[in-house]
Amino acid sequence: MPEQQLSPGSHAAAIVPKVQAPAPVSLPAAKAAPAVQPAGASPGKSQLAAQQLDEAAHALLSRAAMGLSPISLALAWADWTMHLAVSPGRQSTLAQQAMQLAADLLPAQPGTAQPPERDDRFRDPAWQQWPFQQLKAGYQASCAWWEQAVKVEGVASHHAHLVNFFTRQALDALSPSNFALTNPLVLQAARATAGGNLAQGAQRLAQDLAQQAAKGAQADAPLQPLPYGVGTDVAVTPGKVVYRNHLIELIRYEPTTATVHPEPVLIVPSCIMKYYILDLSPGNSMVRYLVGQGHTVYIISWRNPDATDRDLGMRDYLRSGVMDAMAAVAHTSGARRVHAAGYCLGGTFLAIVAAALAGHTAAAPAEAHPLRRQGDIADLPTLASVTLLTTLTDFSEPGELGVFIDDDQLRTLREEMARTGFLSGRQMAGTFQFIGSRDLIWARNVRRYLLGEEDHPNDLMSWNADATRLPERMHSEYLQSLYLGNALATGRYRVGDVAVALSDIHAPLFVVGTARDHVAPWKSVYKIHLLTDTDTTFVLASGGHNAGVVSEPGHARRSYQMAQRARGQGYVTPEDYAATAPTHEGSWWEAWSAWLAEHSGPRVAAKPIPADMALEDAPGQYVHQRYAD
């Protein structure tokens, strides 16, 4: 079917007219702040030239500081250094701790039991032999001392976070496991292969450096194919694209059971990632699992934006993304109630929409909800439940990403995006790689360049290489209002004329945090308990931000804790929750599927997707959009 052509300003218009979305909710565009002019001055060429000179200087400094603001870094170190310099008592305590740690390095008495090693880098028994045990112990003592040294009273919390983060980054880089002569596993491999591991590693290093240089030299470097093909190896659960606009494709999956629950499940993944992290290879696919449990599943596939999309803002992602998808689910399924699940930033979008639409029912009079006065939302279904996966709603403690977010860092980022119109996938991937440098950089370098082992990508690693962009305006609004302003948690976020209060959400909540999440720390995810008063089931799953969510049944060493707080029940701190919530072995998917079934009506006969609603086969077009940057 031919697609309707869009004018440059009609981002939210439907491309394919088969499924009509409701009239868009009126969400006013954010206005750019006017430039501040000196008294008596008028803008002219000289001022523009001065601004361009400033931005060029900032860009050079940012590149030298690996994309960060050198001013923010300098202020953080100066704050810590000056407070430590005027704290002789703290200096004395640190000196005593250093002496104690040095004394602890003395050889232990024979037969003394050693505590179990918690650091994966040093678990191999070879690290217990001389001299590697001493190298490891000295390194760990240094890490322990620096962990205390960065704690100085009076230092601003953000500056303390910066100092702590970059100190850990430096210490991770200096680990004895990263160097051939101080890593017993590398030396063992060198003896076994007569140095072949080092020769192979040097070869791979030269290849990688040459490939990286070629990318930098070519403005339009060719894209390397993904190890796992999208639509052939991953994203293969049978389904159809049933709705498309400029921002999203909506995929509906074919039923595989004779009967299904009457309420469909709409999944809102993060626009920071390709949706198929939830539909990886068949054994790792959350979508396939839910379909197999009798759920009718829909999922949003976000369009990967380009420079023409620079003016897409948060309002577009809420309206043309979540709200239009909800309307399309109701239209194509006939259901008036849906379960909605959001992942990461998609969960934040979903929480905003759920709160903004709170109180909306199909039978409510037109004047009952402010959004009805701003646009026709009669076609939107009600929410039978809301599931939030590793989702921040309170951004006061955002984890490691907070290192990169302050006023000066955002100015640097805005100036960079102003030149391109988007935050590139390479920048975003670099940020997450930096946060997880111990595993994603140093451990990989040891395997590839010192042990001479070839990478063996899996479906999750392949997905991780399929980077996405974010539009300039949306990314700026998201960081400014949520990360810096924490507007959602404090009731200052607005959708059109509607003030969003998460306490207005009365649908039952299923919330998942993961134990080793550096992007959305589970204790910050847990703060949803302070912002809502509804039945809330909280799950703390093993694993990290991605691997803890992709937790298919049968995966070894997976477990989760789960507890419910009924509406009106008293608050339980995250520490008390962790100490008392029952632990279950296996995948939390099974508990979630059962929870969804409990909040659903009696099962009905499954029906295939009507042919006249299918635009094309899943995974659709948008997921294939990739860029070399």
C-alpha cells in the first residue's frame, strides 16, 4: 500500500490510512528560551560570530574530554581537593587507613582461611599464587583506600559522584588483570601456545585499529552487518504491522493458543533501543513467551530519527507514540481495557501517560477529563494494569548516568546536537560502554588482545551493536525536565494543560528492578512506592539493566524477590524489602504472566489478525533503519 507523503511539519500524521488514530491530544510545544542580550545591544553578525567561536572552542574542549564538559570535571576535582586540603582530621584518618591496609598485605599465617573472592576478575585459582596474590591484594587495598578517600564532607553531592566515578574508572584501567605480565592467565596461555595468544591478540588489535581509522576517515563509512540478522535470527516471532505513523510502527503478534486473555498487552520499549531486545532469538524472546501464555501482544517499534526530526519533542513521543499506539490497539483488537508495559524510558513515557489519563473511562462525560477538552481521546482504552521494567519515575538518584548530567554538561550536549539535529547512536553507545567499562572494555580487551580469544557474539550483543539516535529537542527536554528538574516526581510535569501526578494512577502496578542496574538503580526504581498509592507488586531480579529483563525460563542462575504492597498499606524501605521479600529461583516472567492473568477477564477464543488490518509482516520497516554514526 502506498504511504501518504508527509510535509516537514506533519510529524504526527498517520502515514498509512488503514488504521485511523484518534485526533491528537493538544500538547503545546515547548518554547525555546530567548537569547539574553546585554543592555542596549542588538544581535548582529559580530555577536553571531562570537557565539560560533565560543561553540567551536567548547567543541574542541569536549572532544579532548571524551565528549564531557571539562569545566564540570575541573569543578568537581577542585571541590574535592580544596575540601580535603582544609580537613586535617580527614587526612589523618586516611593516613591511618593506608597504614592499616598496608599491614593487612603482610603474608597470612599458613592455614588461614581466605574469604571467597567477589571480584570476577580474580576468581581463577591462579590469582592465589605468588606473586599474583600480592599484586591482587595490593590493587584491592588501593581500591578500598580510594573508596574512602573520595568521601569528604562538604563536597557537593554531584561533584562527589563525579570524583568517585572517575576514580573507579581509573582504578579499573590500572587493574593487574589488564596487563600481560601481571595476569597469570595470560602468562599460562603464552606458555601453552608459545606466545601464540599474544601474536593473535596483536593481529586483532592491528585489525581493529585499522578498521577504526577507516571509519574516522570516511564520512559515510559502510555499515557492518549485524551478527544476528533482524527478521531472520532475531525479531522473528510471527506478527503484522497494524499501524504506522511518522514516529512508530505498531506490531501485533499472531496467537499460538486456542484461547487468549481478552485484554491485550501493549509493550512500550525505550526509544533509546531497538524494540527487539524483547524479541531476541526464539529461546530468549519475551514476546514469544507471552504469546505462548495466551496473551495478545502488541509492541511499539520506534523510528530511528534523522536530522529532519530534530524538532520532535517529548509531546510527540507521548502523543504520536504511546497514545496513538493505545488507540490503535483498541481499534484493531476491539478491546476497551489493555495491559500496558513500559521498559526503561518507555516505562517513563507510559507512567506519564497513565497519570495524565487517570480517571478517563469510556463512559465518562466529555467534561470529566481536561484532555477531552483539548482533543478527542474517546478511542483510548482504559488501563487494566501498568508494568514498569527498570523504569525511573523519580530521578533524584539516577545512578551512573547522573555523572553526565548537569547544567554545563547539558550545554555541551546541546551545542553538539545543534550541529547534527540528534544525539548519535555512537555517542549513546559510548556512554553506556563507559559506564560498564570493566566488562565492556577491559574484560573484552583482555580476552581479545591478551588471551587471543575471538569474540563469540550472542543475540544480546548483536542487539547492543544496533544503535539508535534521539532527536535534539526530545533529548534536551527529557534531560532538562526529568533528570535535572525531577519534574515528574515533584508534580511539575505537564501534558498540555494537565499537571501529571503519579498518585493519580489507580491501576495495579507490576514494577521490576534489577540488582546490578547502573542505568536505573533498583532503589531508585523502588521510589514508585513513594509516588503512588495503588496495589503494587515489586520484583527485584538478578542481573543488570538488560540481562535482568531478558530472563527467559530455564536460564541458569536466575532468581528474583517479589512482594506486594496493597493500596493503603504502610511504606516498606528498600532495605527492609531486600531483607524480607521471598526469593524465588527461576524467571520472573512466569510470575508476571500469572499476575497479568489474575488481572484479566475469562479467556476467549483466539482470532487471527484480520488481513485488512495488516500493513506488512513483522518486524516492519523502522527497525531496519541504521546509521553509521
